[in-house]
Amino acid sequence: MLLNPQIRRPAVTRADREKIKVKAMERKHQEYKVKKKRQEELRKGKKMQLHQPVLLERCIALLTPSIEKSLAKKNQPVVIDATLGLGGHTHELLSRFPQLKVIGIDRDKSAIEKTEARLKEFSGRFTIVHAVYDQIPEVLNSLGFSHVDGILFDLGVSSMQLDFADRGFSYSQQAPLDMRMDQSSSLTADLVLNTYSHSDLARIIRTYGEERFANAIAANIVKARSENRLKTTTDLAELVKASIPAPARRFGGNPAKRTFQALRIEVNNELKVLERAIPAGLDALVVGGRMVVMSYQSLEDKIVKKIFQDRTESKSPKGLPVELKEYAPRFTLVFRGSETASESEIAENPRAQSVRLRAIERSAA
Ligand SMILES: C[S@@+](CC[C@H](N)C(=O)[O-])C[C@H]1O[C@@H](n2cnc3c(N)ncnc32)[C@H](O)[C@@H]1O
């Protein structure tokens, strides 16, 4: 059929455009609800494992060349699991490479106790250290190593920390406002919420939670604490919900998520520690060694991306006809940008939904 180009379409009014926009938003929301329901069904249908490591096969594949290079030189390869957790990645690495040694670091003593028992069969090739991961140089020094072949960071909280309500990480279970990864440290969410000024609370919630309504939430926190109404995680979750206008609450999951993330970052000083840990880890790699990092929120990923960019760029002064060796980059990206999890992995393991994976290799001493 030939269309007559002379026939003009009826003009689209502003009201029409508004309707189209609302319809598109509704469709997106509907899709989100269907996806969530499907994930929930899959989770219920399957007998859930206690813990499913995220991007397990990809992490192993990315670390394999460094481990094999070390084996080819007749050395014992050494990998640091800087966020041991329940040892999901470490278990697989130790099982697949019978000569590999893993140094597992975690700041959470209860994770260490559980994982020590879980990985008992590998005890000769597996050392656990209770430390914060920016202490990698001190940890290596105390164990008599100068360099390692691989380092894995699987950032954030573990499923165990989220599942145990009394740790206070979860906004859906009633618990004291704790949120410490290391239960021997002194700063708790309760202390932050009850002692920080309005402006500090607003700044933390805005910067670490990327929350638009940070001011209103901070004002309500100050009001609630003066009335002694802020005792538990559910008190906080309800306060956040009440601080966010209803239309803004309709999209993007639980409204408390961003404020809880902000408090967790503050309590555990997560970003500052990460800014120190990545460079320290890179300096600890042998030539040919690799670092793999999985982040679950944009603030962490931005830090990793920036440091990787800086380490893979030439520092040659502009205008030099040839690059001098001392200015050449000593690291190369294993692949450009970041990778995410597949739809099927996300359906099986919702934790994989927000993961961003980056990898870098040391190419020169
Ligand atoms: C996502 S979990 C790791 C899960 C692990 N890959 C597995 O498969 O079982 C993150 C772990 O890192 C630990 N962690 C987070 N920040 C840390 C830090 N700065 N130093 C040491 N451990 C940290 C947490 O306590 C938690 O146990």
C-alpha cells in the first residue's frame, strides 16, 4: 500500500504527550513488578542455598591466567580473597586449583568463625585474617609474602549479615540500629542517628545514599530522636517512608534502601577504606597478577573505575616524542568498562542484580 505523503497526521497535544509518558511509566512499573514476582517464585521454588556467590564462574575465569602463570613458573600461586564472607569464591578456587593458597580477609569475626569451619578441609592452604582490607600490606607482611598472584574484592555486606536480623543491616526486619561489619568497632548506626547534627545526617544520606529527600529525612530523624522514637531498624524504615512524598515512593523499591546504605557506609567508613585498599592491592600484585572487583552500588564502582583508569594511563608529559619507560602504565584493563550478571543469574540470585565487575592486570614491575 502506498502512503500519500500529503496526508498529515493529527497534531499531538501536550495532554497526549503527558498520557504517553504516564502510560510508559506504568508499563515500566508493571514490568518491574512482574520481574520481581518471577524472581520471588524462582527463589521459593528452589531450595535456596544458604549463600550463592555472585559471578562465580566469571571470577574464577578472570583469575585463572594469573594462577596458571605462577604454576608454569613452578611457584605456589597465592590469591587474596579480601572479602572472604562465607567463602563461596574461596571454596571454589581452592577446589579447582589443588596447589593454590588463599589468604582470606574479613572484618567480621562471625563470618570468619563460620568460614573457618566450612573450609576446614583446605586448612593447609588457607589462612584467615581478621582485618580491614586496606591492611593488605600489613597482612602480607605478617605472613611473610611480598606479592600475590590475584586479589578478589566482593564488596558490601554478605547474605549472612543481611539474614541475621540482629546485625541491623536489613530494613525489613526489626533489630537494634547496629550495622557494624566488625562488631568490635565502636561506631554504630544508633550512635550516628542519635549524635550527628542535622547537617551531617543530611550530608551523609545525600552523598552516600544518593537520596533526594535527605534534608527531610534528617529533619525527621532529629525530631524523632528528641521524642525518643528512634530505637530500631523498623522505626527508621517507617520514618524514611513518611519523609518521602507518596509519588516518589511508587518507584525504585523500598524507600528506606538508600538511607540504610548511607548509614552502613558511614558506620563502616566503607568508601575511604576502599580508596586506600585498591591501590594497596594493586601494589601487591606480581607482574601478570590480576585484581577482580565486584561492586554493588555506584559510589564504590566509581572509586574502582577511577583508580583503574589512573593506573592504566600513561603519565608521560605531553609533547614527548616517545614514551619513557618510567611514565608508561604498569597495568592494563582485562576488558574495557564493567560487566554485569546475566538475567538468568539475577533470577536465581537477586544479589547479582546490581553487580558491576571490573578486572585489571599488572603488566610491568
Ligand atoms: C559480599 S560478602 C563476600 C561474599 C563472599 N565472596 C562469598 O562468596 O562468600 C562481603 C564480605 O566482606 C566483608 N567486608 C566488607 N568490607 C570489608 C572491609 N573493609 N574489610 C574486610 N572485610 C570486609 C564483609 O564483612 C562480608 O563478609
